[in-house]
Amino acid sequence: RTCEFYTRVLGMEVVRFGENRTALRFGQQKMNLHAADNIPSLVADRPTPGSADLCFITPVPLAEVTAHLEACGIPIVAGPGPRAGAIGTIQSVYIRDPDLNLVEISNY
């Protein structure tokens, strides 16, 4: 369900490697996924579903992003609106993934 969400809604690519290893690729970035029943040895200290706060930068105007999210049936949690980004003010919209992680989609 997580892979389906990130590929269908955010256009990421599923990458499988190693023994039962899965990641999601977004441009030059990669996000590793860990099944609850198959946690590898090198992970966060306390991997907990719903604890992530992710921000993805996109060149797509937020009006288009919001329209796409609505077409996919994804509820908007907050935004669009201005937020503090790593290199200045960004425009952001927030959603939650199937594991209830907070996902921020932004552009400068």
C-alpha cells in the first residue's frame, strides 16, 4: 500500500535490491522502506510508522499538485501556503501517506 501510494500519487519509482529490500526513488533521492516484520540491522533507533515528517521539492506549481492530489482522492491536511524552507520561503501543501507520515510537497 505504501509503494502504491508513492508511485500513483507522487510519481516515485519502486526500486528493489538485495534480499527483500525496497526503496522509492524520487529524482536523485532514495527513501528506504522497511517491512515491520523484516527490519534490517542498520535503521533508525526507533523505527515507528507515522513518525516521519518528509518534504519533497517539486518544480510543479502547487495549484497543479493540489489538483492532482484531489483527483487521486488524497485529503489536503494544510496549505497550500508559505513555509520556512532550507534556503528561503517555500510554498507547501501537506498530506498524509498510508502510514500517517506527514508529507510536505513544496516549491520555491
